[in-house]
Amino acid sequence: MHPLIAPLEGSLIVSCQAYPGEPMRDPRTMAQVAAAVSAGGASAVRAQGLQDISAVQDAVDVPVIGIWKDGTEGVLITPTLEHCLAVIDAGADILALDGTRRDRPDGRTLEQTITAVRERFDGPIMADCDSVDSAFAAADLGIDLIGTTLAGYTRARPTTTGPDLDLLRRLADQLPSSSVLIAEGRVHTPAQAAACRTAGAHAVVVGTAITHPTTLTTWFHDAVTSG
């Protein structure tokens, strides 16, 4: 196990992202948010975009999980080898990429992408998966971290209310011991985060419920105005 991975066990990872056009869509702001969640106990921070990765890396002492979202449909999360290498060059400690079995924009398979990445990068890699099949395929490639990030966001599984605990339990029971299971996706409350750990997750990623005030405000706004 890579030395960056062991300290993540039983911990909270926080995703610090803002969408294009939003007031917080600024690398300096995301770096400040990352510093704040690190001070609150986050064991690692997930950052999106090359400028954000670099700024967050300078702002925190915890590992930075880097992604680059590009496109509007299909494979969007660090979708090509070019994206992967750019994320690494931006300073990511851990590279995260789409780990589904869908076609990638550059025509490479996930295996070809990982092989090429390993020629340049010896840090941990995280696969954002959507199903049991994609998780096992990623594990077979020796990918270090298997995330449930995309469960419910593709056609592979129905969208659940909250995290996909059934998928987590199945993966916790069936993945090889060399694979580290990360819960991510629709974890909106502390109780849901705890349920992910009970289901077998090594660590839990929370994003929107901590770092996205626009969405949080809509939740409260709708609750207040619906009556």
C-alpha cells in the first residue's frame, strides 16, 4: 500500500469544487475552502482543474486528489491521457480519473491509459467507478483506490437517495484486499457518512454538503418556501 493511502483509513476526504459561472469559481477561493476543511479534519482534499490543484496544493498539508472535468457528456472526469498527465504536472498527489467501462474520448482503453500514466507517475491512482463490473475491472488493473463516485450517474445503476450503500457492501465483500474502497457520491449528512463506513468504505468523500453553498442554500430555501 502506498504511504499516502494508509492514513486515509477511517477518515473524511472533502471535495472542494465550484461549477463554471458560480461566484466561488476561483482557484484562490477553492484554496481557502480547502484550507478550511483541512483545519476541520479532512485527511485529503479533492480538487478540480489545473489551477485549483496547484492553488490547493500550496494551501494545505494533506494529500491533494486531482481531477480535471472536461466536456458535457460521457467520460468527463480526467477523460484522456493528456488530462491525466496535466493533472499530475499541476501537483496532484493522487490522480483520479473516470473508471467506468465507457469509451474514452482519445480512443484509449482504461488499461492503456493507466499503463502510460505509470510510466510518468508512481503515486496512487483513484478510479471513479459506477458499478461492480467497473470496480473489478479497475482493481484488476492495479488501481489503488476504487471510488463509487459515478454510481447512479451513468446507466449502470439506478440513482439512489443518498450514497449507494448496496454497491459499497458488495464491493467491500468482494474486492481484493489490495484495493482500497472509497465511498463518494450523494453523501449529504453525517449519518450517511457513518453508514458508508459501516458498509465497508475505507474512507468517505463529501463534497456538496460541505463546500457548495449554492446547493446548500437551495435545500434550505426549498424547505422554507415549500410550506
